[in-house]
Amino acid sequence: MTSAESPRASWDEYFMSIAQVVATRSTCPRKFVGAVIVRNRIILSTGYNGSIRGMPHCSDVGHMMEDGHCVATIHAEANAIIQAARSGVNIDGATVYVTASPCWSCFKQIANAGVRRICYGEFYRDQRIFDVAAQIQLELVHIPLPGVSLPGSPAPTPDPEPGQPG
């Protein structure tokens, strides 16, 4: 039975929904992103876009902008990897669920951490991750984001009623 036939979420949908909730903790309002690292259906670590530990949040003091990017922010994927390392958790062979596809820098960290699968919600910006993922046999899977509203994002629109224009 597919997810479309059952009201029960698939495991991928379940963990992607959790990544969306994690994203609500983001402290840089330019982009709310959440990441969940999972192995054998067990959550190993989570992370969200946020400032360096002990530094003020962008949401409180503004952004540190360079070339159109806020460089004060540590990306969700990097924060999840860091949290796993701080806790002594091995993420080799894991899956990362992230609400936006990784930037090139985060992709390299994910690959070198031994992650074997990345499930992402929306495409962010870096096309080269797809070519390199294929070369190193790191699986990249697009999982449409479930209907969870994030701050600064439009509310999900319900599907039209049958027979109504959509």
C-alpha cells in the first residue's frame, strides 16, 4: 500500500515532517531549514539554521551578510553533524532528512561523515551535488515537504475538492 492510499505517513514522510518541525527552531529568518539524521528508523541527531553557540541570533541582532549570504548562520545539516559528534554518535551509513537540498559545503560534510542517503524537501541552489552524489553513490531523494507551515513561508494550500478547479 502506498502512502497515497493510506493516511499513515511513510517513514520518509514521517522524518521529513520532523525536519520541518526542527526548522521552526531556526534563528536566521532568511531561511528556515531543519535536518534530522536517522539510521535504522532511529533519530540520531537534529539541527537547524542558527548562530554559533553563545553568539546572538540573527533574529535578534540582524544578519552578517557577505555576497548575499548570512555568514553568521551554521546550516542545519552542519549543526546536526556537529550535535552527533558532540554526543559521540556515529552517523556512518545514516540518512539525512533536510527541508532544503544541501549547499555545496554541507554536501561535502555530509558525504565525508559517511551518510549514504540524503532526502531533501525543496531544491535550494547547488546543482553540482547531484553529479557528485552519483559519482560517490550517495543517494539523493526528493521528498515533497508535507503540509507543515514554517515561519516566513506561505501556509500550505489544501487540495481542491473533487470536481473543482485547482
